[in-house]
Amino acid sequence: MNKQILVTGGTGYIGSHTVVELQNEGFDVIIVDDLSNSSIEVLDAIEKITGKRPAFERFNLADREKTGAFFENHQNIDAIIHFAAFKAVGESVEKPLEYYRNNLVSLMNLLENMKKHQVPNMVFSSSCTVYGQPELLPVTESTPRKPAESPYGNTKAVSEDIMRDFSNANENINCIALRYFNPIGAHPSALIGELPVGIPNNLVPFITQTAAGLRDELKIFGDDYDTPDGTAVRDYINVVDLAKAHVVAINRLLKTKQKAAYEYFNVGTGNGYSVMQLVKTFIEVNGVDLKYQIVGRRAGDIEKIWADTTYANKELGWEAEKTLEETLESAWAWEKNVRNIK
Ligand code: UDP
């Protein structure tokens, strides 16, 4: 029998790409999502890509009763990948309680039911935000975490701690946190991708929407950083590469190759690109015009960060494969598909 994976937040950006890779590898998937930041049509797209429609249930995992009832009705789950969370940094500053309640309570409800129903494995979406601005680059897994800059960032740090403590306290529970760098791009089919509600906060969706004519111009936040061209540097990872890292982590848990009950890995490419380099690459590979203007720094932004991926490469046997060029092509192909641009 196929192993069954519960993917929370499975209709979202990273979740949907991961469901595709899981189904391609022969896993059965059940998605739980409240559709607060994604749409049900994603299921059609996943079915088109993989030939298989994942099971789906709509509810919010911070609801303890509904989460408990879900596990009562699904006794054959082998592992959970937990994506479902609020993720807007700025909004988390305005609405801290909503962020803590949604992100932390949903994790605790899942862990509680893992114990009750003997679901031994969880992969969790963490973020390089837990490193803040590191003193030394690139960051390894032993780079110390820094106090979070936002309630959102703090939910990731606290979630890691909860998983560590819970898996240490329960012999049969194992968890892996994947610390994502900056996920961008879309599936090569252009059938799934990032579709933010309202004005995008993130760089690549803002770029593709500007190229598509939905926004007047891109604002580049700051050109006075201590970087080669003065714009901020990030490690941009293709979302399909990132999705595949989840499948690898699931296989590690299912085959009990982990070294400790709780493990965490950097998931990036190991390469840092500046905002300006990314913008220029986007224009070049896609042959489009893009109006942009340099403005002041954005509050809370860090100057530069990129991953040391040695440990993830060695321990997981996983490596990012796609180039920035093909990733930015895929981002534009997706935006064109969404906006019906030829
Ligand atoms: N950025 C920008 N203009 C935008 C959005 C983002 O110049 O409209 C910059 C931002 O300042 C950062 C980089 O692009 O240096 C990546 O930002 P994003 O919000 O995508 O990810 P973050 O690293 O902040 O989580």
C-alpha cells in the first residue's frame, strides 16, 4: 500500500508543488487547507499535472475539535508535512495574536494528534528568518539563531522549539524542520505557481505583476547596502527544487535514517544574488521591459544572507538543480498563464 501523507496548506504555493512531487513519487496525499490564502482550483491543476487528484478537506488546523475529528476519521496517515500558516511579515506586526494563535496552535494540535494516533513523522516549514542578519556568511546549521525581527519570524523559531521538545519527550515522534531561503519560480507546466492576494510583498511576484502591467513600477528597496552593487542579497531557490527536498525529508523519516529525533536543514542553493542582479536577469531571459526605481530601504530587511548547503547536500543527498535563469523564466511563464498573456 502507498504511504499516506497529510499535507497541510497543500493548496498554497510551496504546498501545491510538494503535493505534485509526492504524487509523482507514488505517495497518496490528503490535503487540509482552509483556503484562506489559496484557491480550490489548485486541485484541478495538480490533477492535470500528475493525473491524480489529491484528497482534500477544508478547515483551519487551529480548531482543536476539527483537527481531532480529522485524525479520528483518518487512521492511516504515515507522515505530515505542515505548511499551513500565516506568512506576511508586515501583517504579523499589526496582528501578533492572530499570528501566534494560528501558527502555534495549529502545530500543537497536530503534534497532540500525532501522539494520540501514532503518526510518527513530521516535516515542518521553517525559514532562514530564524538566523536574522548573521555575522558570518554563508550560514550553516550551526550558525546561532537570532531573536526574531517580527511575530511571524518568532512563530517559526518557537515552532522549531516546540517540535524539538516534543520529539525529545516522545520516543516515537520524529520531526525535520526545513529552513527555506527565498523560494521563487513555478512548476514548468505553468499550471501552478505563486498567486498572492492583493499587492505582493515578495520580490518576484512583484516583478512578474509589473511586467504583466498590473503594477506601474518595481521599487527596489535600498542600494546603499554593503554588497557588490549596493542592493540586498538573498539565496533564491526554485520552488520545485524546494518541493523535492520535502520528499527527501519524508523518505528519511519513513526509513528512519535521521540522526536525532529532531533535525533541521538549510534549504537553499548556496548562491547569493542581489536584487539588481535578479531584476536584470529577469529582463534578459524573458525579453520584457520592467520599470524600476531605487527607493529607501524597507524596514526590517536584512542586508545579505545565503546558505551553506554542505550539510543538507551530504545528509539528505539533496541539491538544488535549477538555475536562476530557468527559474525566472518559469515565474514569467506562470504569470503569463494566469493573466492570459501570449
Ligand atoms: N524587494 C524589493 N522590492 C520589492 C520587494 C522586495 O526591492 O517590491 C527586495 C527586498 O528588500 C529584499 C529582496 O527583495 O532585499 C527579497 O525580498 P522578499 O520580500 O521577496 O523576501 P525576504 O528576503 O524579505 O523574505
